[in-house]
Amino acid sequence: MTYMDANSMQPEMLAEVMLQQTPPPATSSMLRPIVAVSEKNLELPSEEIVRSGLRSIPEVLQKYPELQTDAKMGVLGVKLAREAFFGDDILKRCTPRGWQDLPALPLGQLFALKTTLWNQFPRYWSCPEAFEKKWVTVQEAVAQACKRLRNLKK
């Protein structure tokens, strides 16, 4: 394929090119799995996520190219959580890992979010430990978004 400037590509073609990016040399199995904080905090079943109102991951990534930097990883994680993985209704009802009487977000979907971010930041492929530290900040950002959404309805 010849070089094309991303600004001159049609959105569908850009999304396809993004999906064809070289996969990480080590798979996402290098990432630590996400586990519930305690058995007291049950996980919300993933079947409760209404997918009809969600966008595809490439659409969200294409919409926010300016967020694909280390400094903005938390904001990108929140955008992906709200628009592609869970939606506002689920985020209002949960926290990333569960807390008090609130259930945890579906852990499989949360791990898919983590894997998506892993694939967007190749500089961490050689140092998964550094990515795990960044992932903590992403989870905190998602937790704050959940709290803000719950407080909006009061």
C-alpha cells in the first residue's frame, strides 16, 4: 500500500487501516487479568449492556485522535467506556471494580477496554509493567466518570 495522509482518507478507509496496524509483538496475554476487588462486589452481567446505542471502537478512536497520547490515556479510556464499551446507563450503575453496594463493570468488557488501550500505545509493548501503572490511572478516570454520571441524576 502506498503512503496516504490520514487527512485525505475517507473515514471507512482510515478505520480499516487502523485495524490493520501491526499487532503487538507480544499478545495481550502479557497484561494482568482484571479480577473483582472482593466477592462482596458482584459483577454486572455483560448481557445488560445495550449495544444498540454504542459506537464501534474504530469510530471512537477516529473521533478522538488528539487523545491518543500518554498524557490523555485516561480521557481516552473514559470516552471508549462511555461510547464503545458500556454506555452512560451502565456506568451510572457500576464502578470499575465494584464498591459498597455498586456492582463491578463486566470484567470481560473492562479487560477488552484495557486491551484496546494496550494496542493503541505500542511504546508499552516492551514494558507491560509501565502500562499497568497507566491502567491504574485509566481505572481511576473511569471511576470518576461513573461517580459524575451518578451525581447528575440527583
